[in-house]
Amino acid sequence: MPLYLPDTVVLQLYRDDGEAEFAGYMDANSLTFVALGDAERPALCGIDATAQLHHEGAQRALVSAAGIVSGIRRRRLCIALGMSELSHLLRRAYNTEKGNRSNSLTGSTETVLLAHAFSDAVWAEESFHCLSTTCRVGNVVSTGIGSATRDLAVDKWRLDQDIMELRGELMIARTVYDYRHCGYESNRPISGIKEEEMKRVNAIESNREEARKWQLSVFCERAKHEAEKMIKKLEQRGGATLDELERTLEAKKRESSALQADRESRIWEYEHTLEKIRTRKQDKESASERLRQAMQQPEQELSLRQSAIETREQQLEMVQLDGARGREAIMRERHSIEVVRRTVREERRRQRRQWIHQIKEMNAKFPEQARLLAEERKKKCEQATAKEDVAERALAADIKMIEEYLPKLISLEDIPVNPEETDIIRRQFDEVFTQ
């Protein structure tokens, strides 16, 4: 089983989807709690850093579980247990809400403790710790529930449960590692407990390092003696000493190096000859490729000229065949174009007559309005103002100018446009409108 991992703590909570279901639920304050024995044990007094990280993760999981359990409807804590996270969980699980109408229907919380005992001596510490934790939690559950301590205040909780936890840890250390703390079962106060603890931890680490070095030296010495014995046995079995074998090996090495040098020189010669042959072959292939390319160009030119001659012959035949048809098509197209042009000229002439008629009507309308205004002033015996006289004269001048330039602008006949005359008329219009 994994040590100090958060998945060694399992909580099973009952869920209610509403107030009505919670009020009528028989086991509203019950909880199923399953925990392994090593879920809250200190990680070897902080010596093993990796195990310490896993232990802190398990503690965070326990605190999160306590927060989940505290969400069950509780108003006060009544059972006086230990101060550890596991004790807090048990206290919240076995307590009932004061004044809740479902207290009489609430069943007892089922707490299951799984203790894993191993037959291997390597895991003796784990087995002993699991069994002791199971016994400790059983004592907490059996002695912590009762009417005598049900309504005690928080500061009156019994602390013997925490003392029992510490004694259990010290018992594990003494039983498994033959370790005895300087303050174990001592009634006198100890000053500088942290310094004493660090001294003990440093002493344990130094003893471990010395033991490891001693074991390493013993192992090296033993391996050396075994190697010497094995060498002697092999010398007796083979009939040759180690020095003779070393000299033979050196001679074989020299022969092997000479053979390797000869082999490398031959390989170099073979590679050099092969490179010459490859170069000669590449030169021949390149010359053949150049000749092939030189012959391809005249062949391509010949094929192009033949294709051009065939194309010209086909074009000449097509021209001879389509000459008459082209002339007939041109005559038909010319007749249709003349009809379309005649229609367009008639439409333009009609539009221009309409434009001239509209302009003349507008020119006749403005003097009539000016005459009506003058008659009305005569009837009223009024004199025209200077501004009105200026406006009437300007209107008469504009009408005269339009009548003068109208035949030049709008013609009933289609005549070619002269760009110079068009520019002159445009400039005159610009000057008139500018004035």
C-alpha cells in the first residue's frame, strides 16, 4: 500500500437534494469513514524529505475531509477527543445536532479502520504502526462518547488522547529502531526541545552515514578477497599464471594492431582505385549526355519548322474556304447595323425635340410670372425695388443667352463632334456662370 498518500483516506457522505428530503432522512447525521493506519503518522521525524511531502499531502486531504464533514448541520461540538485531524473527523461524525428533530432517527456512524500487516521483516514498522493506530482509534471511539463529557467546554477537553498518540509514536521508534528519546517518560521539563531534537536527528543521520561507509568498506574488502581466490583457482585450472596471460594478451594486441593497420591501408588503396573508376565513368556519362543534348536541339528545331509549315497550310485552306462566307456575313451585319443606327438616330432626335420644348416652356413661364408681378405692383401703386429690377434684368439676360446658345448645344441632326468648338462653348458657359 502507498505510504502517506491522500488516497489512503476515504470518506462516504450521504447526499440530500433538498430540504424536504433532508428533513425526512433517517441517517441525516451519519457518516461512513474509512482511514488507513498510517494516514497521519509523522514522516520519520522529518528525516525522509520525500515521505514528508506525501505526509503533508495526506494531512491536506484530511483537513479537506474535515471541511466537508463540517458542512453537515452542526451547531456545537460536544465530544472531547484528541486534537489531531483524525480525532476532529471522528468528533464531528459522531456528534449530533442539538435541537434537531431527526436526532432520534439518526443511526450511528460506521467507522471502519483497515490495518495492513505484512509478514516480511522489512515492513515490521508499518505493521506495528497500523495495529497500534487501530487500537488507539478504537480507544478514542469507545471512551470518547458518553454523557459525562458531552457538554464540556473546548478548554476542558481531555488531553490524554494526544499524549497517547505521542506515546504510540515513541513506542514505534523504540521497538523498531531501538531508539529512546531523551524526554520519554520524563517528568522534568526540558528546555530547548527543538535543539535537543535536532541533536538527536543529526546523531541518527551521522550514525546512518557511518554505518553505510562501514558496510561499503566491508563489502569492498570481501569482494577483493573473493577476486583473489577466483584468480588463484583459474590459474590452477588453466596452468598459466596471470603475468603470462597478460604478456600473451599484449602480444595478441600488437598482432591485432598490425593487422588492423594493414587492413586499413588496403581499404584506403581499394577506395582510391574505386574513386578513380567512378570518376572515369562519370566523365564518360557526362560526355554522352552532352552529345545527346546537342542532337536534341536540331531535332526540336526540325519538328518546330514542320509544325509551323503544317499550321500555315491549314490556315491558308481555312482562309480560302471562309472567304465567301465572310463576305456574306459582312454584308448581312452591315445591313443590321444600318437599321440599328437609323433607330438610334430617330430616338435621339425625339429626345432632343422634347428637351427643346421643355426649355422653351420654362423660358416662357418666367417672363409671364415677372409680368404678373409688375401688374400687381401697378394696381397697388408700388415702385419696384432696385434688387427686383436687377433680378428681372438678370432673368431676361439668362433667357436670351439660353435662346442664343440652345441651337448650338442641342441639334436635331447627328453631326460629328468638334472638340475645339465644344471646348470653346464650355469655356463660355464657365465665364457666364462665374459672372
